[in-house]
Amino acid sequence: MKTLAAKALMLLTAAGMRLVACAQTGFAEAVPAGLAEEVLLSGTAINGFRLDLTRFSDPRPGSVLLAEIRRIWSQRAAPIQRVEQDGWSRLVQVDGNTIETFEVRPSTAGAGTQGRRSRLRKDDRVPPPDDDWMQRALPAGSRVLNRIGHQDGERHMTTLVAVTSASSATASQELTWALAQVGFRGPQRGSPSFEGEGRAMFLARGPEDLAVTVSEHAGQRAIVMHWGRAKK
């Protein structure tokens, strides 16, 4: 379903949705000296975990950076795995409730290396998302493929991906009605999908906003709902 997720992200981005990044906290250790990183996510809450994610470009060869990361991580007792996949060289270490990755590949802009670093750690303090209303709003018989609740800074967000055998028009009508029952209002308009015609709806309920897309996918209709609310 990676293709579906990519299509959904592209459609939501084209519709003007924003991804919110927050300041870096507690992710500066265990990094090669002189590595200049761009913070993409910092302490983002996702389904009971916290995710830190950075990316970087560096003039040094990837082998040098990997060797330095291995040296730093070797100070921990946990084993280190190396994976080669799709042109990336990746180191992975699972240490207790934390999974850390460091991956590099030759820069696509010329000399040097580009890469990413991430840390995913269990956090029982992350509250479960209050988003059952999203699933109840789906047309009867829909199948949920994924649901992710996360928090960036002061904003709570949930993304739900589902498929239905209902037509695009029927799915849109049922979603509009069901969401209106729980207080969401706003304009809706036709929007080109990737394999035919689809619909995009942009709704609000007080401080909450909701973007919904319905598009063709492999003989069914894909429904993507992206909800956000400022932290109380």
C-alpha cells in the first residue's frame, strides 16, 4: 500500500495541507562530529511512540560516517545490524525500547553523502487518539488499511486510510452526511484523482480541521481522512 499512501500524501499536499515540524529535543547525542542535520520531526507522538527524524548532506564518504556511527553505538551493549537496500547503506540498533537507524547513500547532487537519522522510542505517556468517529463515518463495508495518531508540538493529528466498494459519489455523500452528524461543516469540491475523478472535502468543527479525499484505487475507492486540532 506504499503507492496508495504516496498518492494520498501528494493529493493532500496539493490541497494545501501543512505538515508541522517542532524544535529538536534530546536527539543531538550519538552523532558524528561536524554533521549538520536538518530536523524533520522531533519527539513526534505516533501510536504510543516518539519519533525523531533528521536528514543531512555531508562532504565525507558514507563509509566514514558509518564507521563513526558504529564506533559511537558500540558503547552500548545492543548489537548493530547493517542492511543494504535500494542504494542505501543502513545501520540499525535496537536498544531496549528504542530503535535507532542511520542510513547513507552517495549524494544525488554530486560529491559527498546524503543521509537520514531516526530514533523511535516507546512512550507510554502518549495518549491514544480519540478518533473513533472517523471510522464510524466511513461507508458501510469499508476496510481500514491504516490509522496513525500523532502529535507535533501543540497540534494533535490523525490520518486514516480505508478502501470501499461504494462509488465515488456514494462514498462522498455518505461521508458528508456522517461527518455533518458529528459537527463538521465546510465546502467540498471535485478534484482530479490519480486514476479517474475523485473528490476532496475540507471541513471544520470549531478549532478542528479535516481534509477528506476519495479517489480510484485498484477497482475500489480509497478514502483518506486527515484530521488536526491544536493542543488544548
